[in-house]
Amino acid sequence: GRRVGFHKYTYKPGSSREVVLDLAHRDPLIEWNVEIAGTNSLKGYRRSRSWATDQVVYFYMEFSEPFLMVKMREMKRKVLVQFAEGESLMVKVGISSVSTENAKMNLVAECKEWDFDGLRRGTERAWNGFLGKIEVESENEEHLKTFYTALYHTAIAPNLLSDVNGEFRGMDRKIHKADGYEHYTVFSLWDTYRALHPLMTIIERERTSHFIQSMLAMYRQGGKLPIWELAGNETNCMIGYHSVSVITDAMMKGIGGFDKREALNAMVESSRKD
């Protein structure tokens, strides 16, 4: 699923099956919470600050078996879950920037079954669909590996932020709804305006329209087009305002789906901002 992670853990026969949910991992926590949501489910959220000053991730996770024990380690900001003896364990994790309810909704919509191999096959088909947008031939297999690895890297970001119902947390930290498009985040524009986005105008024209609609939503919520947006936060990293290049290039190539007058106003207004 696009908003769901599916894990499968394999344990040595006869060993105690445990999973640790570590909410302290990565960047400094502002706020966090975990609750038991059922015999095999946990839900909660973590707010953190680092590059993005207020990064919010809600989650809903479902295990393939009921808990034997759940142990909250509040001081360490970790949760230990234990299960009866066995060899494998599966976990589904839905995430959202809005709420645990939305995280669960994403999980149910995109990953209802416990068919790990089926989901993996579907994921492989999705990646092959993207990588198959450009077909290259070479007798040198290493060259092919290099090319398709690089093409794979072009699909890592921007990331989808809006939930299956269109909701997302915006630049003003309020909840908004993407109307007629999917809202994206992680616009490292000083890195991407030269080559990544021009490539996307060729192989991902619809998604490029969604990128620009996301940028214009950020303009409406924050007063300027994104400089280096991360998780609904403006990091103001690097010089320039490269959204302008991305929007102009797309318009010149006939990509639409957004208000051209608003885009021009946003470009002019953003040129006046610090």
C-alpha cells in the first residue's frame, strides 16, 4: 500500500517472539502517545523537531496474532510487545499526518488482507510499471543496473502526504483536504529543479500536476511557494525559490490541472519574500 507498511518477521523456532516499538528513535521528540487499540493492535503518534520543526506522524498498527503481553517503557519511550512461541509474525502499519483514525482508514483501504506475498507481488508490479516507463538496451548488465537504480531513486521523493480521504496537515498545521489531486511533501527543490522535475514532466505528467497543486496549496497556507518543504514545514533551506522553475517548465510543456493565474501570482509573491 502507498500509505501502509507490511512487515514479516521470522524467529528461531522456540524463541520468544518480541517486537520493540521505539518512538525515541531518530529526531528529538516533542510529544508522543501509544495506546492498546485491541487484542492485536496499537495506535498512537509522535511529534518531533529537527530539520522540520514540527513533524507529526500518527500510526495504527495491527499484528497477525493477539498480544501475549504489552509493556510500556515510558521513560525510554518504547513499547515491548510479546507473542506466544512461533516462527513468523506479520505487522501492518498505517500512517497519517492527521489522526490515528485516518491511519487506520488508510490501513483498511490499502491492506485489508494478511497476504504478504500477494502484496509483495503487487509492489513489484507497481515498481516495474514505473521503471518500465523508460526502456534502455545494453549488452553491459552493469550499465543497466546503474541506469535502473538511478531511475528507482527518482521515485523516492516527493512523498505522498494526503490520506485516502484526501486529508493532510498543511503548512499552517491545520487539517486540509486535497480536492481533485493528491497532496505531496518533501520538496527539496534546490536539489531537484534542474533534472528530477524536468524528467517528471516527461514520464509522470499527472503527478507533476499534483506536485504543482501541492505547491499552490502551500502558497495559500503559508504565503509563499515552497523553498525546501518537509512534512508540512518550511525549512527555508538553500537560496532561491526554485518552485518557479518547476511550475514554468510544466506550463511550457502543456501540463495543466491548476489555476495558471494563481500560479503566476504565487510566483510573483514568492519572489518578494525573504
